[in-house]
Amino acid sequence: MKGRVTPEAVLLVLGGIVSVQLGAAVAKQIFADVGPAGAVLLRLGVGALILAAVARPRVAVVRRHLGLALAFGAVLAGMNLSFYASLTRIPLGAAVTIEFLGPLVLAVVTSRRRADVGWALLAGLGVAAVSWEGSGTLDAVGVGFALLAGVGWAGYILLSQRLGAAAPGLSGLAVAVAAGAVVAAVPGIAQGGAHLLEPRILLFGIAVGVLSSAVPYALEFLALRRLPASTFGILMSLEPAVAAAAGLLVLGEGLRLVQVAGIVVVCVASAAVTAGSPMQP
């Protein structure tokens, strides 16, 4: 039933958010061995294998929507490569907060409410606060990579809507993630080399793939059967805050009080925009 928000449904969404951010924190720990591109290759490769086993895409479906799935996979790879590259230079919480501008701006652009422009400006102030580090600012290249990941996230949303409508189920997604793994293979192998085959690195890669792909996909799938899409979006607005917590607890990445306030502002602005958006199926 979607008429009433249950604690179980909320926990499913929060569980998916926590899983994704823990996956990012785990991935960051192998950057020194395989680089961010190597970590992306492991994540998408493991995710593709899991989705292929679950979805078992049919050849006819793959052929019919191959072009769209390949475009989706390229955007997915670019988004993850940019995001992981940002993590080499800035904290996880800051990177996710800046990246979150992508879907937020997309929501504002597609909205007809004037108030959403104000919320977007407020979110911009929040990101500016997150980027402030006392006497200076966050690494400019890291911020640039996070912004590029945000553009990729917006493209991911648009293409996932098209692919989901054209190829219902997980078949299209399975092909797209596999295509993303192929795109990430060249930079991933270049950075990771033989380290990608080390047992410890493979275990980390499996953990990243499960935490960042399999678990959140399953939990979000179950949650969307119990929640309105608008409520789901509002809960997803907590992602920057959860990322900051994961960065602190797993990676020891502390944030200044002004940066924490900026993350809160972005979460509030995103929730406000989502709450005012038209209902989606």
C-alpha cells in the first residue's frame, strides 16, 4: 500500500542510502592500489554480473534497446569516474553534497514553481558553505570533478526514465551497467593494472559492488512498492548527510561546523523541491 508511509518502508530507503555511502567509503580505501578508475571498474563489473544473474536479459530486448542502453552505460561510467576522482581530493560528504546539485537543478528546471528557484539558490549557498575550509576552500579540481559527476547524475536520471519506459524490468539496466563496465575498463586497467587481480582487492571490489549496486537496488525496489515517489525523493535528500557520516565514521573525514550546516541546507532545499514536485508514477 502506498497510501500510508510505514516505518518499514522508510527503513528500506535509509538502508539503501547507507549502503551506497558505505560502498563509496570502502572504494576510497583501495584508491592507493588501483586508483579511482580501477575502483569504478570493479564496482561496475561486479554490479553487471549481479544484475545479469538476476535479470537474465533476453537477446531480443538487448538488440531492440541497445543504443539507449549503451548511452546510459557511458553516462553511468562517466558519472562514477568523475565522482571517484573527486573523492581523491575532497571528503566524501562534501563530494556527495556538491554532486547532489545535478538532480536538484534538474528538478528545478523541470518544475513550474517559482519557489523552487529560491530553494535552488539556497542550495547553492549550502554548497558554498560546504566548500569553505577556514582560510581557504576545497580543492578546486576535486570540486570540479564532483560538479561533473552531478551533471552525469542528471543525465543518469533522464536516461534511466527513458530506458525504464522502453525496457521494463532490469534487463535494460543490466546491459547498461555492463556497457559502463566496458567504458571504465580502459582507464580502470590503466590505473589498476595487475593489482585488480589481487585477492584482497577483489574482495574489496565485491564489497563495493554489493554495497553500491545489489543492496541499494533491492532495497529501493522494495521501498518503491510501499512509498509514493515524492516521499521516496524526500528521503533520498538525506544522502549528503549520510555521506558525511560515512566519511567521518569509516574514513575519519571530519567537517567544520559551517560545512555541516551547508550539508543540512542542501538536504532541506532538496526535500522542499521534491515535496513540491508533481506526483510521479
